Amino acid sequence: MKYIEEFQDPELARRLLDDIHATVTRPWALMEVCGGQTHTIIRHGIDQLLPDQVELIHGPGCPVCVTPLEVIDKALEIASRPDVIFCSFGDMLRVPGSGRDLFQVRSEGGDVRVVYSPLDALRIARQNPAREVVFFGIGFETTAPPNAMTVHQAKKLGIPNFSLLVSHVRVPPAIEAIMTSPSCRVQAFLAAGHVCSVMGMAEYPELAARHRVPIVVTGFEPLDILEGVRRAVRQLERGEHTVDNAYARAVRPEGNPAALAMLEDVFEVTDRAWRGIGVIPDSGWRLSARYRDYDAEHRFSVTDIATQEPAECRSGEVLQGLIKPHECEAFGTTCTPRTPLGATMVSSEGACAAYYLYRRLDLAPAARTAPLEASPVV
């Protein structure tokens, strides 16, 4: 398949690895801020092939994982109402709230439906004018434009029974929060290529210059990851700190103008809580005043729900790169894909799920005696 098989060539991977080994002279810590990149790294053992001096830290790049607990509880409250059809992508159904998840709401009679596009939810709203239809709009800059377009269409077509429960987050403020944390060890970033394909690269040069960190826009296949690491290590060894586009086949510096225009029309920047991390200023979006009537939080009066993370779940430390998943005492024992304590074990992009799927027999001695289980399919 074009643009995939070419970026999985083992001989080219060996050449890139040889270059990295020849370049590095001292320890460096790089953070990828994308769950898809994390899974590529763990699935292909890229972190084990790199020189010992190069550490890959898994950052808060999984959109499901960073959705805060109070937003999950708001979704559960709305989905439990008899007049509501609650629509979501499948990976949100097993994310635990304070006491249950959306699967349990559905088993108790709630009308919870898996859809593959927000436009599917809008179609359901048109077909069911007597019921409220809510779409769970979560994610980074990649999923925000189609959600924005759907709200725009709802307003344009006059579909009043559709609303959006919004929990969108933005990557650059998260990088700022990571770099200003007292516990930060990150010396370079692999930026998510799909985010930059939407937003462009304009927000990154100031971050790179102020914090003196290289930021390399990186793709998702094994050779993409290795090339991103190679470019980041070269900058670090030379004392440079610039923004470098290693994913030029998909990313233009200006991003996607049509998507940016839709985001500017429908959303406005706001402070946003990240699960396990806390509130990061200007790190999210909410519906602008023009589209506020389509905001499910206000429509269903769930703005005042407050929650507290379970103490035994260390997903917040995983998301901040402070620990690796297998360093959590619950990993592979009380926390598995079937009995998750946190979203990082549920999502297909979660770091804990990646380690469980590809590394648990090597890294979690307690899990070796447990029966093997497949991740649940929604």
C-alpha cells in the first residue's frame, strides 16, 4: 500500500538506526505526543532498538486518555436520560467514570449508539425529531474540524434536537505545561503529524525557541518515527532548537485553511482540564456564543459535576511521562483492558494498552500467571 509499506522497510530502518547510533554521544530524553506514535514505538520495539542514551517518554497524546473524569460523568448523566440518544465513537464506551461506563448505561436501558462519524449522529437526529441526540465530541485538533462542521450543519439545516458534548484539547499548550513543570525531563518533542496537517506549524517555533527544545513534526510508521528521532537527536547534539517538518508528505506549514476557518467559526479557545494532569490554560475549545445552543453541557445542565480520580490509578503520571505503564502496581493485575482503572488501559491509543498488548509478558511478572485476554472489541 502506497505511503505505508515504503515506511516499514527493515533495511532503511537499519540505516536510520545506524545513523542515530553514530550521532548520539550523551543521554537525551524525547517525548512523543501522540498515542498512535506510542503504539508504533512499542509494537515494533523501536525504543529497544535505539541507543541506551536515547529515551522515549510517552506524553499525553491519547485523546480518550486525557478526557477528564468529570466529562465522562457528564456523558453518563446525559446518556442515562430516557429522552436522549447518546452517540459516541466506540473507544469511549469502556472508559470508566466514577462508578460505571457507557456500556453499563446501555445495559441498563440507555440508548447509547456507536457511530463512525459525527454526521451519523446528525442523521440520527433528523430521523428522531422527538428525541435529543448528543454526540460525544472529544479529541485533539484532528477530530475538532469534523465536529465543528457537524454543529455548523445542524445550525444551517435547522436541526434543534442535536447537541455536542465537547472535550477538545490542543497540543501546544500541553507542551508549554510539560516544559514548565518542575519534574520535566523532556529535551525534544516528536510532534504529531496529523495535528500539524490540520493546524500547521505556526504555534511551534515560539515554543521551541523559548524552551530551547527541538520540535520535529513526525509521522506514524516505523521509518517516520526513526526519522523524527534522528532529526531530533542531531539537533540536540548540535545545540539547536528549531521546528523541523519530517512529515512533509502530509503537513504544510500553513495547515488546512478550510479546517482552520471552520474551527474559528464554531469554537473558541478555553481552559481545559486534562485527565490526571489538571487544568491547562487555553488548552481546549468550547462552542462559541454563536453555537452555544448546541452545547450539551448547558442544554442538560451538567456543568457543575465534580469528581476525584481513583487513588490506585496512576494514569496521570503515565500521561505526564513520569512513569512507564508497567511501573504502576496495578498494571496487568487489577488493571487490564477488561477491568480498566483508567482510560490509558482502554483506548486503542493508550500507553498502558500498548504495553499490555505488546510487553506485558516481559515487563509485568504478576501478569505472566494471569490468563491471556484479548482486548474487547466494540
